[in-house]
Amino acid sequence: MNRFRTAVLDRFAAADPGLVRLRLAGSAVLGIILAVGALLPVHLPLTVMLVGAIAAMMTAFTVNDATPGGQAITLGLAFLTGAASITVASLGSALPPMDSIVFVMLIFVAVYAQRFGPRGTALGSIGFFLFFFPMFLQTHLKQVPQLLLALVVGVLANALVRFVLLRHNPEAEFLRVRRAFRARLAEVVRATEAYLAVNGSERTRKQLRRSISRLHECVLLIEDAAPDVVDARAADVLRRRAIEVELAVGWLTSTVQRTCSDELTAEVRDDLIARLARFRALMERDPRELPLISQTGEYSRMLVEGSRIDEHAAPGDGVRKALAELALADDRAQRAAVPETTADPLDEDDEPTPRFAYDNQTRSAIQAVVGGGLAVLGGELVSHQRWYWAVLTVFVVFIGASSAGATFVKGVRRLGGTLIGIFGGVLLAFLVAGSTPATLALILVCVFGMVYTARVSQVVMAFFVTSMLGLLYSLLGTFSFAVLWIRVAETAVGAAAGILAAIVIVPVRTRSVMLDDITEVLDELAEFLEHAEGLLAGEENVNIIELSRDLDRAVEQVRTTIEPLTHPVNFRSARRDYGWHVLTTLETIAFRARHVAARAQPGQLAGGDVDRLRQFTGRLLANIDVLRKALEDPGGPAPGTLVRDDGTPVSDRVEQAETRAVLSSLSHLDEGLVSLGRVFHVEATDPRVPAK
């Protein structure tokens, strides 16, 4: 029983590193309970109390500033924004069609406000939803004072939860992220076992890829959380160690894949699987105490067996050595993760966001307005009373979407989740019919599920939203099958209106946004290489790990942008393969950059190798320029050719393993750029092959 409970906790920690989503969902539910509890003694109408509950939920869900002070300011602005929305919505209900006009204009404001970061996104969303819900609850102008009172109570309830009851604890969250890191590391090893057991398959290959991606996400979380609990030097060491673990994982998985291409006897295969299972057992052993694996005899045996491997390696020895390296890297990372002193978070020197600019964000806002107008017209045809559901769907599919493809995928997900939620809403409404406490309890469960799954699954989130609405209709005494089917029809109208606007009105193509994002990746890579050259030459002392993280973020943005190409809803397999190839190539480039960042030391190639280092990195930077020009004019005349590595190392004889690793990764970066060039039809020349 204890082992089962431990396994469940490990899986839960791996699914939600740092328990961030759990804290957000708990804050939303607790805020609703406090707001409703504070309003009950005043004996306000049910619709008014629901506005207070909605205010508590929305502020918990959307206010995500980096600092408590920033969150407090956003909460104050949220009250002002919400008060204006509630007042105008209540006034508009008496003066149609003013309500529909203002509602559509709010979509533009909310989508455009995303350019101002978390605060703009929060205020835009709160303004939109606190206009929507008074229409849904059919409030009147004379109720505005009571509604504003409920709004104040809802915002204060969230502030109490946010700053007192469920206050963000950096030390505890950092510890939870570390536990999630170990759980996800064990998940990668488990996927490696499965891959080795079947000698590689498409299913296990996808499983392995997914687990590696989840581990990388956890590494980034560790890097973000570390400066809040340890000093700058310790945070830098921990980042380096976490990257080393990720590199060791990459080596292990690639070694296993190469090993599967060889002829292995059943005995060797079983032995390797058993070794992986024993290592995974060390990862999963009582994660609440975070024991050092070096304190076990199994760890020592792995290191001894890994060190015995020489040029006469037997089948499977590569996996044994890679496993020993991973064990060593994990032990170093655990030792570096002990918090010592608290440090103030570093202020980021971001460039100011332009208030007015015609870019993809502006085009999306224009599309959203047109889509909202179409949704009003189509929604009125379906239901004169509930047309606002169609407009809500337009807002949801455009918020956070950067291209027509992303809008299409979100629309399909929204409609699919709504259809599934219809059955959940009907079932729950029948189960708790006539019981107000049970209805309220299930509404809270749906709120929790909606907030908890919002960042990971649009379909599941839409299911909880629709189920919650069914329960709300039941609570308000207006529940019927017809109402829920109108909800489905309005959602379909809204999704169709949004997709049509995204495709027809100043369309933002997925490929166009992808090219812009890849250009950003190349810019980050160029900056990384320039500073890496200065560090290796001993000319500057710069933290290139931070630069590698900037490159990671740029690649992550490409991952988000390219999803419409790789998503199963795209029936063209050639486009899916194209998207995966682009993403895999960029991930390989980022992986090699992290390898350089983890191993590079100041002045590592100083002296006689500096000129050759500059020649080497200069060629890489020249290749980046060629790719930039190709991306600026895709399909146009060739901007030049990429120059491959001529096979000459920076140093004729490198004795240090760390230096060899850095040079090897730089060469792999070179190959990554050549692979990216193939995608965009840029040829590469090999100086080792004489021209004809």
C-alpha cells in the first residue's frame, strides 16, 4: 500500500512540477468559498453572489505577475476594470444592441492587451468575462451597487488566499520541483526500458520523446525557481548540474537507440533492462527525503562497471557507461540543490513593449473583432437570448493563438470539449437535482478541474466549463436539454466564425509565424555563439547558461507555433512530418548549445587556439546569416551556401575531456545548421571535397 501511494505521489509530482497548477486551482476554489461565505449574511440575490464567486475565480486564474507587489497592483486594476465592465454590461442589457457592440470591441481590447505581458492578459480577460457573466446572469442596472460590492468581496477573497492562506512559498515549491525532476527522470528511464524491450517501435519512440520533453520542462522550472532560494553562485552551479543531467539523459537515450540497431542476444537485452530498472528504483526511492543515490551500493557498482569499458567494448557496454554517467550527473545535481541563502530575484532588463504596432498580435485582434461580429449575427439566428456564447467562443479561440492554424486547433478542441461536457452536465444535473449543497459542491469540483487543466488540455477544460454551466442552470432553475444544445450550437457558430475570420481577414499563416520564430531562434543562437567564443578565448566572463536558456525559450515558442502542423487534426502527413522535422532539428541545436554552456570554462581555448576558434565560430555565424536570408525570402533565389565543418578541430591535440566535449558540441551545432538549411532548400558545401 505504501509503495502504491508513493508511486501515485510521484506520478502526481511529475504531472504538476512544483504543484503550481494545484495551488492555482486550490486558490480559485478557496476564494469562491470565502467570497460566498462573506456575502451570505448580507442576503444578496443568488446572481449577485455568483458575480463575487466569479471575480474570485477569475483573479486567481489570470493574475500571474512575477512578484507579490506586482500581483497586488494587478488586483487593484482588476477591480477597476471589472467595475467598468459590470456597469456597462448592466447598462447595455437595457439598451440593445449596445451590449453586443461593446462585447465585440472588448474582444479586440483583450486580444491586443496580450502584447503587454501577464498584466495585460489578466486585465483583458477579466474585463471580458466580467462583461459576459452579467449578461449570462441577466443582471440589471439597479443591481450595479450590489454587483460592485460582490466584486470587491471577490477580489479581496482572492487577495486573502493569495497573500495569506495559500501564499507562494519559494522554498517549498523548489523542493517540489526537485521531486518532480526525479520523478520525470525515472519516467525517461522507464520509457527507455520500454524502448529496449521491444527493440524500438513508433509508440515507444513517441513515449521516449514525450518523457524527454517533460524532463526538459522540469529543468527549466528548476532554473527559474533556484534564484529565489539560493544565492546567485549556488543557482548557477545548480543550473549547470541540471543541464548535465539532461545531457546525460540525452546520451543514454541515443545510446540505447543505437544499441537497438545492433544484434543483441536475449541475455544482453534482459541484463540492460534490469540495470535500467534498478537505476529507476533508486530514482523513485522515497522522494520526500531526496536521498543521495551515491549512498547506495548499486551506485558504486554502476560506476565501476562503467569505468571498465574500453576500446574492446562488449555488446551493451555503451548503455552501461551512459547509465553510469547519468548516475554520476544526478548525484552531483542533488548535492548542488541544497538551499543555502536566500537571494533577491534578479530584475530582467526587458525591452519596453510598443503600445501601438501593426504586427501579428494586432492582426489577431482585428480578426477577433470580425469573428465576434460574425458570431453575434450567427448567434442571434440560433438564440436571440444566448447569442453571447458564440462571442465567448471567438474570444477563447483567439486568446493566446498566433496564427490561423492555432485558431483552428483551439476551435476544434473547444467544440469537442463542449460536446463531451454536455453529457457530463446533464448527468451531474440529474444526480444532484433538488439538492443545493450537492450542486454547489459539484460546481466547486468543476471549477477546480477547469483551472487545474487549463494549461494542459483545452478539451478537458471545456468539458469542466460546460459541466459547470449545466449545474449553474440547474441552480438558477433554468436547466433543460434545449439550453445545453443551444450552448453546443452557439459554440459551433463561434468556432466557425473565429476560424473563418482567421483564414480570410488579414490571415496570419502558421508558416509565416514559424519563420519569424525560427529567425528569433537564429538570433539567440548567434548571440550565444558570440559570447561563447569570448568566454572560451578568455576575453570575457559571461554566463552563457543564461543565454542557452534564452535559446531554449525561443525553441519552445516554435514548438507552440508549429503545433497546428504536428497536431493529429492536420490530416496531411507530409505537413506533419515537415513540422516534426523542423522542431527536432531546432531541439537538437538547442541541446548542443546547452552542452557547450554546461562544459565551457573561461579561457578554455586561450592562447594559440584563439585564432582558429574565431575562424570556427565565424563560419558558424556566417551560416546563420545565410539561413536568416533564406527565411526572409522563402522560395526565392538561394542566398548562398552553408559551409560544412572541414574536419579540422580547433586544437590538433586536445587532452581534456571537457574541452573535447565542447568542440564536439560545436561541430554538432554546425551539422544542425546544415540540417535546418535542407528544410529551406539551402545547399551546403564541404571544403574537404574539391570542386568539380
